[in-house]
Amino acid sequence: MINSLDVTNGDSAAQFSSLREGLSAPLAGMGTAFSSSLFGLAGSLVLGFLDLQTSQAQNAFYTDLEDWMTSMTELDHPVSAMQANAGGPEMQAMFDKLGSSMQNQNSSQNAIRAMAELARGIDGLVKHIRTEQDDLRKHITD
């Protein structure tokens, strides 16, 4: 745009008007780029906050589950003591093995459920972001 200006012409108002008209389209594109960058930054902040919250909730859940399972498998628990006394050390070893396999299975199922819920939440957030982008585009073009 600047190279196309004719500086030999003495009419500075016409040159300034020509410059303003020529720069209006690139400035509109820059405005769109800037607003989409801000929208992306806001989306990134929201997703980072959601990730932090879900990881804290997941850790709290696993800690509570582990505490509960530990309380259920302690030898002073009436059911565990009865099971341990019923079959001797071999039976206790089998119960320990069964308990650990059940704990691993429950943890993996809960992790799968948590991931599915997180995926649904992210899907809803993406749909909301797309709606906001469409509204922003309509507002910018109007």
C-alpha cells in the first residue's frame, strides 16, 4: 500500500485518504486475528483450570478409595480376621492377591469413567467455544 502512493502529487489529503482506504482491510484482518488470539488464550486458561480441578478431584477420590480399602483389609477388621484365621497363611495370601486384583480393576474402571466424564465436559466446552466464536464473528462483521 505504501509503495503504491504517489508522492509526486501535491494533494496530501487525497494521498492520506488513499492510504486510509488501503489500510482498512488489513486492519480489519488484524482485529480478527487479535480477537481470536485472545479467545484462544481464554479457552486455554479455562481448560487448564478444568484440568487442574479434575486432577485434584481424581487424586482426592483415589486417596479416599485407598483409605477405605485399607480399612477393609486390615487384620483387625472382623471380616478380615475371620478370613485370615479360617485357612492359615495360604488362605491369607490368596485373599491378599484377590484384594489387590480387585483394587486394580476398580481403579481402572473408575479412571475410565472419569476420562469419559472429562471427555463429555470437554466436548460441551468445545461446543460452547464454537458458539462464542460464531457470535464473535457475527459481531465483528456487523
